[in-house]
Amino acid sequence: MAKKVLLGNEAIVRGALEAGVSFVTGYPGCPSAEIGEEFLRIAKKEGIYAEWATNEKVALESAIGASFSGLKSLINMKSFGINVCSDSLLPLAYTGVKAPMVIVVADDPSCHSSAQSEQDSRGYAFLSHIPVLEPADVQECYEFTKLGFEISEKFNIPVILRTTTRVNHQRAIVEFNEIASSQAPRNDGNFVKNPHQFCTMPPRVLEMKKELLEKMEKIKQFAEKSKINKIENSLKIGNSKLGIITSGVSYLYVKEALGELGLNLPILKLGFFYPLPDKTVLKFIKGQKKVLVVEELNGYIENGIKIIAKDANLKTEILGKNVLPEIGELNTEKIILALLKVLKLKIGKLENSLKIESLCCNSAELSENLKLEIPRRFPKLCEGCPHLYTLAAIKRAAPENTVFGGDIGCYMIAGYPPHNMQDYVFSMGSSMGISHGIVKATSPAFAKASAGKQKVISLIGDATFFHAGIQGLINMVYNKSNSLVVILDNRITAMTGHQPNPGMGKNGMGETVEELKIEDIVRACGVKHIKVLDPINVKELEETVKDFLTKDEVSVIISKRICALLERRQPKSESLQVVE
Amino acid sequence: MKNFNIIIAGVGGQGLITLVKIITEAAFIEGCDVKSSELHGLSQRGGSVIVHIRFGKKIYSPLVKTGGADLIIGLEELEGLRAHVFAGPQTKFLVNKYFSPFIGTLPEEKIMENLNKIAKNNLYLVEASKICKEKLQNEVVSSLYLLGFCVNEKLIPLSGGSIFEAIKKTMPEKFVDLNIKAFELSKNI
Ligand SMILES: Cc1ncc(C[n+]2csc(CCOP(=O)(O)OP(=O)(O)O)c2C)c(N)n1
Ligand code: SF4
């Protein structure tokens, strides 16, 4: 046993190493990126195979291949990654895994570092029937990762470890074990043919679904016995005013809030989000007048518990999203306020009322005293950022009512003042698909650029182009668009912390590889008007934009200049130096 | 010992994460339970960043409550002021006399006026960036200078020795000297 302060993401890596992970892949994003980065840093030393894939779907598929060949695998991604890989995730639940697999999906309640949506990825449990574990703290990151591999091994099913920003980016003391020599990473995979299990074709596919549902029943029984669903203060059940059911980081806020209020209530802390341990839940809620479900984002657990209570004909009142927000992350204060409401307590009646009062009111009072709104500091492009040149030149060259299609990367800052050059933004690679629709809808004479009322320019980064952009471009060419695409090639995946991509000639392990030339890909997609230039040559860029906007076919400008931050910084050092 | 709650506020790129690493490690060295929460990503590109550190006997939540900070370290003036929601009547404010303006910001005098209004006698204004730039030709280590100031002025219940050890344990070797220099600089001024 050793103890160390670790970041949640580092604890996940540690747990996976102890579980004997041999194959690691994923796609960078916030707040999961440090998992992949740490694995890539130690891969050679530990004898693990690790990579950044081109996107999350490919990552999952590679891990499926590794698993079918007998190697333990881990895939890491941010919330939206699970949307991208879901097409293969669902059949994977049917086939099951051969060697254990853990999929880390990191959500970002409050969207601290996410555009797109405040996604609660736990919902995929219902779609896929894949077990989901929710750690609350760094110790649990470590333990649940190990447990995830155990569950996966026992039931031949992938396991999702669902984390959130306040868990991934939490630092705390972790107690961990030695890495047993029996769990040394392996590279001796062997693919043994088994089409019966690996091909999800009809009629077998429905049989597989049946097998999956039967498996879920067994996993449910396992969850009933699992220590990670734990009841605290069980003696109080039945004679306290309220019981609390909680999961993930919310558990920590609940403990803090109860301590603050001097309350000692029974708590059921669920480590399993899915499957829900019905019997354990029933045991907990039976005989309680009221139960408050404390979970972030969607009220999935609350709904599950309402069903359990109804089926058992219980009178227990189940509360949750009626007193807690569905938007934004939770914290201790929000839970204190919910508890006061549910228990009909007045702040002043409490023993330590002064403290609570200051807690709930002080900040508001202070701000009120200040009579001051503190202006928002918008994120901005770094000094010398190549996107600055690109955006400025395009703005000057494009006509007034040009539509700017945004995509996901540092250049999203185009949407903030003073640029204001982003008319929509959705998901990685989406700029071109949406541009295409706009062009087709607004140009009656379709193919003729001159006939279009508005010019449409898509702005997309190099990493995003490789991730999910190419199909959008092919569609534009195939369906005769006339729109302009600017690929902002800063030679790296910058926003998520500077990970390499296929355009760099270096892979995640730092090996020299074939450098994919974006212009070659664009040409192969059938684009005729292509220009590669350095945006520092502002005049040339402006002229090219003006020229390409008159074309009757798709045109592409590759605005190529290295990210200024990358240029300034030395190569990433040995420690887990997370980019600031 | 009562739990100790710190908020560090600054602008992305000012070395906040380094400070979190060092303080959490130092608290661990002193035998405390400790939790922190930091943010990476979009907020980092020159946006506002707030990190939370808590240590003491037993820590559950990694987040400091509104009004619950014992110490607020502002690496930039406006960001120090922005963190005032975490301040209660006893909170100590240590603010770097460094201003990073942007379009639509408050004027510096107004920030100072409000900081004084909130923190009253508990405001410590220190020219960390300026001093580090002059003496060490490096502004980013001003966060370490401020940490040194906290220890000297007993704004933080951690010993210089533990922080020293924490710097050595958490920083890449080539940066240790510079950071220790910045940490010790505040003693001599
Ligand atoms: C499906 C999905 N995976 C990962 C992310 C996280 N993410 C945000 S921006 C980005 C890539 C940015 O790279 P690039 O397009 O090259 O732009 P840059 O930041 O370098 O300017 C990624 C991977 C995401 N938003 N969605
Ligand atoms: S990290 Fe690079 S690409 Fe992103 S804003 Fe800074 S210089 Fe530009």
C-alpha cells in the first residue's frame, strides 16, 4: 500500500495498470485528455500499446479488435465521444468482449470546457445495456477502474466508467497497491475466429439481444451484493425524516451539506448507475417517509427509484429534480438549500444558524453591497495565434452578409467579440454539412455561385477535419455545392491540450509517421480549387478568399501556420504537465 | 485543526495548476486530508480560471462554498475581485498587483476601490509579477512568490519546509530552482 496525491485522471490510469491493461486508445477532449496523455507517456516503459485514434468511433473499434484478440483495453473520451462511437457501442453490448474493456466517458456539467450541449452520458446505459459506474472521488476513480475490469471479465461485457469534471480534475490522496506481476501488460494477442459471437447478423442478432438481457439480470444480482452501493446510517432508516440517495461527486456535496447542517440522515450511495440494484434500493426506501435523490443533470436515478417505489406500492415520497436543478453542476450550497426546503427548516432555527446564514446569504449581500457587475472575461486567442491572421483576412475579404460556419477548436473563439464570425456551431466536423444545407436552400440556381444570395464559409481546424470533416467535404463535392471551406491548419490539436494528429507526421507515442497532407485528401475528395498558404501573408489570403467566393464549385483554402503556443513551448516534459 | 479553504483566481496561463499541485502536496506532507478542483480547456485560453483547494482533518467536497474561503489568492486584480463571492467577513485576500485588461473591463481604480471595500483590513496587495520580472526575468513564477508571501505572513497554515519539499516533488527538475527562488524571494523584500 502506498499513498499519493493524484489527479482523478491519474488515478484511473493507476487503476487500469493494476488491472493489467495492455491496449489503450481514445480521443482527446476535456476533462478526459490527461488519461490518454499519461498512458502515452508511460506506454513504452510499461510495455503497453497506446494511441490517439482519429476519432472515438475508430478508437472503440480498435479496442474491440484488441479485446477479441485477448488483450485488456481501455478507451478514454469526453462526453461527446460516446455519441460518435455509439454506432459500434450498441452492437458491442450484443457481442460482448473477449478480454475485459473499460470505456471512460467524462461529462462536463456546467460546460466549463464544452460547447455543444450539457450532456448526461449516463443515458447511453439505457440505449446499450452496458453497466455504468460513477466514481465520486479520486480514490474511487482508482478503485472503480479496477472493479470495471473485474466486472468486464466476469460478465464479458464492456463497462463504462462515467466521470465528471469535478472528479477527473479533482486532486486527492489515493491509497493504492503494487502492480502484481501476474497483471503485467501483454502483447501476445491471438484472434481466434468465432463468427457466432462476433457477427451481429440476423437471425443471430435477436438471440444475442436475449443473451444480453439475461446477462443484465446477472449483473443486477452482482450489483445487489456490491460494496460500491453502500448504505450509511442504516439504523436511522424508518425513524428519520428523510433518506438520501446519491451518486458520483454529488455524494461529496451531500456529506458536506449534512455536516454543515449537523444532520445525520441515512444515505444510499450508488456506485452502480446501471443496472440499478432494485432490492438494495427497496430495502433503503421502505419505511421512509421521504427520500431525496441527489444527482447531477438528468433525473435518471430518481425516475428509476420512482418506478421501484410504485411497483412495490410504497407511499414513500421521492423527491429530486423538483428541488434540485437539472441544469449546471451541483454543489454543497444547492444541496443545503434543497434540504432546508424539503425538511421545512428555517435557517434561523438551526443550531449553527449564523454560519448557515453567512453561507447562504453573505455572498449575495456582498455583491449587493458592491452594486457591481463584474464584466465577463471572454477566452481569447493567444498572442500571435495563426487563427488571428486567418480570421482577420477572411473578415476583410468576405461580403457583409457572409454566413460563417463554425466548428470545434480554438477558432470557436471567432464567435466572441471582437471577431463575431460564427453563425452556428454544433459538433466536430459539422460546419460543412450545415453550410451545404444553407447553400442548397438559399441558392435557387444551385450550382451557380453568382446566383447565391449569401456566401457561406466553413471554418474548420486540422484535427477536426481528420476527426469527422472529410465526409462533409465529400458530400459537398458529390452534391455540387459552391461553398468555401477554410481549413485552419495549426499543425496540432490545440484546444484540448496539444495532442498530435495525422497531419503532423508524429503519432501519440511520438513516433515519426507518414504526414498526411490535407491538400492531397482534399484533392482526392474531388475539390478543384485548392490553395495552401501561410495566413501571415494576409494579402494573398484575402485575394484567394475573394477569388474562391466567385467559384461555381467547392473551394478549399488551407491556412497553414503552427499554433503560436506550441511554437513557444518546449516539448511536453516528463511530468503530467497539463496545459494551462 | 479547522478545515482550511483556498480559492485561487487568475487568467488561464498564469500558473494556477502549478500552485494547486504544490499546495495539495504540501498539505499531504503535513498529514492533512486534502482535495482540490481545477479546470482545464476552453476556460484556459485567457479566460477566467478559479481553482479550489481544501485541507484539514477530513475533506469531502473539493469545492469551497460561497462565503467559505479562508484565503483568496488573486493572480490578477479583476479576477481577485471576481472571486469575492467566496469571501466571508474573515477572508484574507492576497492580490497580485497585476492588471490584465480587456475590452469592457472595469478600470483599475474601480477594482481597487471595490477590493478595499470588501476585504478591508484583510487585503494584501503585492507586486509579485513586477518583482519576479525584475529579479528573475520570469512573470509566470509570480504565483510562487505569492505562495512564499502566504507562508511568511502566516496567511496559510503550511510550513515553508513542506512547501519546499512539495515543489521538489511536483515540479519537473529543470524548473525546481527557479520556482524555489521565486518562493524565497518574498522573504527578502
Ligand atoms: C466528439 C468530440 N471529441 C472531442 C472533442 C474535444 N475537442 C474540442 S476541440 C477539439 C479539436 C480541436 O482541434 P482543431 O480542430 O485542430 O483546432 P485547434 O484547437 O487546434 O485550433 C477536440 C478534440 C469534442 N468536442 N467532440
Ligand atoms: S493554443 Fe494555439 S491555436 Fe489555440 S489560441 Fe493559442 S496559439 Fe491559437
